[in-house]
Amino acid sequence: MTALGGPDELEAQFAQWRHYAQRRPELQQSDAEELEDHLRRSVDELVAAGLHADEAFLVAVKRMGSLDDLSREFAREHSERLWKQLVLTGEADSSVADTRSRRDLLAMVVCAAGAAVSIKVPELFGLDFEDDAAFYAPNVGLFTLPWLAAFLAWRRHATKALIGVVLALFALGAVAANAYPLTDGSQSLALTSIHLLIALWFVVGLAYVADDLRAPRRRMDFIRFTGEWFVYYVLIALGGGVLTAFTFGTFEAIGISPETFVSQWLLPCGAAAAVVVAAWLVEAKQSVVENIAPVLTRLFTPLFTAVLLAFLVALGVTSAGIDVEREALILFDLLLVVVLGLLLYSISARDPLAPPGLFDKLQLALVVSALAIDVLVLLEITGRITEYGTTPNKAAALGENVILLVNLAWSAWLVLGLVRRRTRFEALERWQTGYLPVYAAWAWIVVLIFPPLFNYL
Amino acid sequence: MRVTKDLVAASATPMVLGILAEGDSYGYAILRRINELSGGELDWTEGLLYPLLHRLERLGYVESSWQSVAGERRRKYYRITNSGLAELAEQRRQWDTVVDALKEIWLGSRDSRPLIAIPLGGRA
């Protein structure tokens, strides 16, 4: 063997070298092994020529050249390794990772199939997608999200207690969706449908952070997960749209109308299964592909800031009041959601220790201009409500507006502190992750308390 | 004397295929053999050899297999395939043409152009 005095020490040096080599995406494990064998032969020869083991190691490593140069040469031959490192199954380097990804794939297929079947089960009881919208609209999350939660809880090895809580919350959601006499087309039905989805998404979040419920880092991971999941879901939906178009085109060309198949099977089952598939993709590619949501944030933060500032200037110049109809209120709610999203996803990708930069100032400008616009809208709407009385829609929109306003106002303060180097970035992160239960609580309030409060209007 | 990078790169494939045609081998031994053949003049690096071996494998000129040596350690051996032998023959034909032409210029016309006779001893 290569040993001359310090075999253990030499092995440790080899281990360290192997560790560095394996961190290179260009070098697969088999390449690292091949190179290590080369290194060992080189060391053997130098030792035979009379060098000490540690000297021989240094010389051999030096001869091989830096890992940077080596990786660059490998990348020229294996450029694909820098691209598609998300292998679906098999081909993984180690057999442990391989079995794990296989089991993940199996669990995903089971859960996705479960979601796809669940969405069709009500049909056995004579319900129909088109005629029974009053049933499907509030219940759609209950058919799909439990499967997603199950997949995540399985991956995280959630405790029995947590699984119990998650199940209880889904049951509560089922009661809220079906116990109240909400009629087709009522405001409360629409409100329940939207807010139950939000509430249940946070239940999914509970399953996501199963391994560490209180850790802000895990909650931030859930925010990242949500953003990536959304991006993947949209991509899958686009692919599904292409598939649908071809299904229609090709079958109609031979005189068969696939309309029933598409609207009754392909769309609902595909949409339900995609909920789980998107989550699996996010989990599987977590460490191999750069997150896309923060990239989009970087692109759109300056653009949104410009639009909001332009809007404020135009409002000041024309001195026309904002025409606050219900749609306008919802529009401004959505605007705040977008601004909050831009803030959240740049937080999620920011290096906690980085000094404040231009982008942080830009973000401050974005949040402050959104706040200024929102205060104007709020003044207008409270005037209206005191004048004409309220409806469930107005009350819900107003409540959301206040919640977002509070969050953004304090965020603006923290970002200001960050820019002036008074507060640390961690405070902002902690504030955002700590605020998550507020959204969940409000969604449950709208689902559970609003319908009786407004007489199921 | 150092052979330029371009020339090393151009001759790399026939060199490796030629060595493998002598018998199965592995990376370290191939480098040693090249060193030996060129008297240490050819400056080959690991970054040149291993990606080249992988490319030849992708093109089907060589195939590889892991064999265990010295207990639990494994070593990747390369073997030339039939299409690799065909490629070697083709490369050899081309190199022969080039080498013959160069010889013709340098040696065949020595009498008529004594002024640019090349000192074959080199600078090293």
C-alpha cells in the first residue's frame, strides 16, 4: 500500500480530496473514483521513489492540477451535467439515494392517483361538474390537498399527533364547506370557496413543516415551496393545455368529439393530480435547480415600483379621486398581495448577512408606494361602508386589506432599518414567518364565522 | 522542447486508441505510456485524458469496465472496440499522409534549399 509512516493520515487526505471532488457538479462519483485511483497510483510511485507519504500526496495532487481546471475540462465533454441534474429515477450515483427517489416516486404516483380518483368520487352519488358548482367550488381543496398533505407528511415522517391535527383541520374544512346552507351564486359561497383553499393550504404547510413546527427557517422553506409549487403548477397547466388542444384537434379530424372525455376526465383529474406532481417536482429538484420565484421577483420589483410611483404621480396631478367599487377594492387587495409576494420571495432568496444594497432601497420604495396607495383606498372605502352598510364581500376585502397593510407597514419599517443598518435582516424574516398564522386564522374566520354572521347572504 | 497544445490535442485520439490497441489499460497507465513513448516531451494532463476517454466511450470507440484491484478498490479499465479499431485505421491513414508530406518537404528537398534546413536536435 501507499503507507509509509501515516496510513491513516494519508487516508484522511484522500477522503478530504474525494469530498472536494464530489462537490463539483461536473464530476460524477464514478469520475471522482477514477481520478482518485489515478492519484493513488501516482502516490504509490512517488513513495516507491523514496518520498514520504504526505510529500507524495502533495506532489501527486499538484501534478494533477487544480480541481477547477479539471472540472472545466470535464464540463467541456459533459456539458449536459450542468443542465439536467434532475433525474427522475435510476441513474442516481448512490444506491441509497436511488431507492429513496424511487420510493418518493411511488408515493407521489399513489397520492396523485388518489387525488385524481377523489375528484371523480362525487359522481358516483349523482353529482356533476357543470350542474353542481355549489358543491364542487368549496370542496375542491378537500379532494386534492389532503393527498398533498399526506405526501408531505409521509416524506417528513410526521408524528401521529401532527397527523391527527392535520386530519382534524381537514374535517373542520369539510364541515365548513358543507354544513352551511350556501346557495349557488351567493357571495358567501364564493368567499368560502376562496378562503377555504387558503386555509387548507396552510394546513398543507403544517404537514410541510412537520419536522420542526416553530422554526422560522422551516416556515421560510414553506414560503419558498409555495412559490416554486405555483410556478411548476402553471408550467404543468400550460403543458396540459397543449395536450388538450392536440386531443381535440386529432380526434375531431377523425370525426370523434372528445369533449366529454376532456371536460369530465382529462381536465379535472389532470388538475387534481398535478397538485401532487408539482409538489413532488419541487421536493425532488430543491437542491439541483435554482429557484425561479426569486428570479421573477428580481425582474418585476423595479417594474412594479415604477408603475406604482407613476400611478401616485398621476393621481396627484389629475387630483381625481379613486373610484372605489367592490372590484377596485379586490384589485387593490391583489396589488398588496403581489407587493407582499415580491417582498417575500426576495427575502426568501436573500443572503441574511449581505449588507443592504440598491435592491433593498428599491424594495422600500415599492412597499412605501403600495402603502400610500392603499391608505387612500382604505379611507375611501371606510367612508362608503359607514354610509351604505356592509356585505360579506366588502367585509372580507376590508379585513384582508387591513391585515396586509399591517404586515407591509411593519415590513417597511424593518426594511428602512435594514437600509439604515439599524436592524438586522433576520428581524424581517422573523416578522414575515411569524405573521403566517395570521393569514390562516383570518381565512378560517371568513370560512367559519362569516356565513352565519351575514345570514348566508 | 514542448509540443504545442494544438498538436497535442490533434494527436490525442490516435495516440490513446493506439495504446489501447496494444491491450486494455486504465488512465494512469495510459499517461505513463504516453510519457514513455515521447520521452517526456508530450505534456498531457489528466484534464485532457479523462474527458477524452469519456468522449471516445460516448462515440463507441472504447468501452469501459470497473475491475477490482488491491482489495476493495476499483479501477476503470478501457478496451478498444471494433469501431475504435476502424477509427484508428482511418486516423492512421490520415496521419501517414501528413507525415509523408512533411518528410517529403523537409528531407526530400534538402539539397535544393539548404538555407532552411531544420536542426532536428531541438532546443531542449
